[in-house]
Amino acid sequence: LERRSPGMWSDNCPSGGRLYDLEATLRSIPLWQSDSQVSGGAGVTAQLQNAWLNLYIPMHCGGNVGLEPSYIFRSALMSGNPLGDVPANEQGRATVATFHQVRPYFEGDYYPLFEHRVDENIWWGYQLDLPQEGRGMVLAFRREQSPYAKNALLLHSIDKNAEYEVLDKDSGTTSRMNGLRLKSIILDIPEAPGSRMLFYKKL
């Protein structure tokens, strides 16, 4: 097929991302990893599917029916997102802008920050880092039944002797932070479920 149609795109969608075949993956990209994101599984289910796929198949796509800054939208964020029902208003524009802001970081290194568990009483999240550019992002989730409004995250690929500029996506504030503090940053997520998104850049 590739010889007959150079540049052809092949979709790869087996059973919600659980049965990807290595040979098929070498020749295709998951353009729609699962129907769960658009059928009620856009929270923890999307988080866990992406957690495994990000380790082995960084470039993958799936539906997203949430709007920024919702828990659902951020749970289903991945390198490719067909966005559903995005209104032509301020929130719709913010949703598309956040997706474009996040997408380049999926070309970097992926670090899970918590255990891969389905429990609703825990935190979950990950870090994306572009080491050659000295910048990255962190996305953390406080799940629905988690009693903890604060949690410490141990970040990777952070120079403890450097200074960083840190953008808090949720508050819109930018601050300077030394690498030692950033590496073991403490995040506050008052809502459950809720999320927090940070971008950092080495100065």
C-alpha cells in the first residue's frame, strides 16, 4: 500500500489502545486511540491510556470533548487532539490555544510523576521536557476523591544550580524560581477533581 500510495496515512486503533502491534505501529499512527474519551471515559480512563501510550508511542491522537481549563480537556490532552463541540467563543479559542501551546512538548521526554493507578483518591500527572531547549511543562491532577489539596512533585531534568522562569497557566502569573526549588515543587489544587498546568524555561 505504501509503495502504491507514497505518503499515505494509516490509522491504528485497536481496542482502546491496549492491543497495539509493534509492526503495525512502525507503519501507522494511532489517530483515534479509543472511543472512551467521547463516551464518558474522559477523566481517569484517558489519563491512564495516555500514560502508557506516551511511554511507547509518543505521537498518538484521540478525541477530546472538554474545554480549557476543564479536568476533562486536560485529562485527554495528547500530541494530537480532534476537538469536539468547540464553541466559537472565548473559551473555545482558549481551548485551541492551550492545545497548540502544549503540543510541541510531546516531542520531548515524557516522565510520569505518580504511580499508574486507577484509584480516584490519589493524584496523577506527568512532565514533558525538551532538554535541548531547556524548557518543559508539568500537568498534575487531583482526582475526585483525593483528600489532599497539596502535593510535592519530584521533577526530572532540572538543573538545580540554574534559574527558571515559571508560568502558572491557571493563575496567569510568571515567576522566577531556582532549580532546587523547582525540582521538588509543591503544587496546590483546591478543587477535586482539579488540575494544574505549569510551563518552565531555563534562564
